[in-house]
Amino acid sequence: MTRAFVFPGQGAQTIGMGRDLADAYPAARAVFEEVDAALGEKLSDLIWSGEAETLTLTANAQPALMATSIAALRALEAEGITVEGHAAYVAGHSLGEYSALVAAGSLSLSDAARLLRIRGEAMQSAVPVGVGAMAALLGLGFEDAQAVAEEAAGDEICQAANDNDPSQVVVSGHKAAVERALDIAKAKGAKRAMLLPVSAPFHCDLMEPAAAAMARALDDVAIAAPSVPLVANVTARPVTDPDVIRSLLVDQVTGSVRWRESVGEMANLGVTEIWEIGAGKALSGMIRRIDKSVATRAVGTPADVNAAKDAL
């Protein structure tokens, strides 16, 4: 069996995530302590007992989700399950790509926490509140959704931001253009088209200032070759070259998250089982809609870790 480990993105956050892992595994607790130290604040207090509205803020949600993913991975490692020994590839959805790179030894945990704080703040500040929006188009394929975005754009920006699975594409851009996309999508047969409760229009050209900020931030960070290839969001192809990874992390800020293609690529490369490591099970649902022949497993609690160990 060929396996990949994948890591969730924004939207999976919940108050209390990872606390049971930290209580059960010292190595998992150490992850939250290191992230707290890297950021100079007790992010773990917010994750475990804060306000959901504050955790959802992009600058908090991104490092928090990465910390939770790596805590789950450290729990697996405590049971003898490692990336090098049990996964042929890693991948992550948007910010999850940073979790994947930490998991594969390409980025340090502290650097990833600091980068994600910068990324979150830069993405939030790139566009004034209320100027941008994102919407999910359900029941349209990617090419149809792309055509909707192009028609809706006019002289504004509206782009396909997340190609999540065969029935779900997210568009992003100026709010008025995204609202036009809702009506166009419904006219073209979308089952549902709805605005998403996000604070900024991610993964479109409006994020250019955030991409520039990430280019500066990444210049100062060491990136090693990952222990297994990363299937990158921007290309949906495996990559191991640190310089290419650095460039792709910048491109990712404005580029589409090509998740459907990434899962398809892993399947083409022989992956038969994908483990979603961290908070929630959103990626597992997408994977099943992309390719029913690929088995999925979500690992986000001590019970999940034990079940994974027993399955091996």
C-alpha cells in the first residue's frame, strides 16, 4: 500500500483542537509550547479555551492549524509511525502546505509558525475589509467555474481560487464581481452558489501585496529538501528542490489551490491511501469525491492515532 499524508487548511479550526493530543502525548504538547515561544504569545490558550471569533482570524487560524497538524503527527511518531517510514508523499491545502513541509523536515516548526503569522497578517491586510469576497460554486466542474469567473470579472478581478473536488470550486476577487458570479453560476446550472464567511479574497491577484510580503519573509528562512516529495498546490506535481519550494510558496498566495489535480496526481503515482492529519475531516470528504478508489483516514485525536496504529 502506498500512502500519502495530507494537512488541512483554513476553515478546519475549532476551539479545543489538539488539546487531547497534548494531554496524551508529551511530544504533541511540546509542539504547542514551541509555537507559543516562536510567536511570543500563548496561542495555545486561544486554541484551547479562547473565543472562536478570535481563533478564526487569519493570523491566528493559520499557525494554530499548523500546530494542531504537527501535534497529531508527533503523536503518530510516538507510536512509531513516521513520514519517512509510512508516506511516499505529503501535501497540504493552502496553509496546510506549510504543515506538510514541517512534517517532511523541510521547514522548522518555529519558522513555519512565524511564516504563517506573517502570511495571515499579510493576506488580511492586502485588501480592505469589504472590498473582496469568496464564493463556493457547487455542482460545476472546474472549467465551467473558470468560465463563470471570467464572465463575472468584467474590469474587476474574479478568479477560480480553489479547485477542491469535481463538484466544488471556490472563486475569489472583488466583492461585486464575486456576487455577479453567483448569479451566472446559478444560470449555468450550479446546484448551489454561496458567499463564504471569510475575511479576505484569498488565492487571487488581489493578494499580490501578501505575495510580496511572503517573498521577503521566505528569503530569510532555511528550506531543506523534504524527506518525501511535496505535491505542490500551485503545480499539482511533486517537488523536492528547496529553491523551487520557496518560489512556489510565494506563487501559492495568489495562485489557485489545485487540490483535485493534486489528489489525482498522487493516485496516478500509485497512492492508494491518504491520511488527513490534523483538525477536521474536510479533505477526506474531498478526496472521496475525487477518487473513490483512494482510501482515507483522518488522524486528529488520540483515538485516531490508536486506530491508525492498529490498522498498520
